Amino acid sequence: MLIAVRAEVENVSHWRAKFKSHVDLFKSQGVLLVHMGAANDKTVIAVFETSDVDEFVRIFNDPATAKAMSEDKITGGVEMFVLDETFKL
């Protein structure tokens, strides 16, 4: 299953570097792969491939994730989307 998380950050380069330091947190969420991108210098997105959506969401709402986000200098605008449908052309 895929989950996308969008957020506003102070600095995309800082976010990219710090984000990659949270391997243990991501593994605890069943994350197997992450795609990262930026819309501009303040807006980022991460698309997670997880084997356990319920555990991902539970840990996403845990104080440990809030701490990790503060280290990443996420300033707000955090939105999570469970990508639960595929449209094949």
C-alpha cells in the first residue's frame, strides 16, 4: 500500500538530509521504499510503500514522529493520504 505525506518545510535540502536519518522509525512502520520530491523550496512530499497501513498510521500519530518532523524542520501543512485506489489506463 502507498501513503503520501505532504508538508511545508524551512529548507528542502535540510529536510532531505534529516528525513533519511529516520530509517529505524520508517522500518517500524513497515516501510519498504520511499519516493521523495519537492514542489518548490518550501513544499515537500514523501510517498511511502508500506506493508502495514494501520501500523504506519499509528506510528505517524506517535510523539516519536512529531519529534522526527521537528528535526526535519517541518513547519506545518502536514497532510497524509492513503493511496487506496489504482486507475490503470
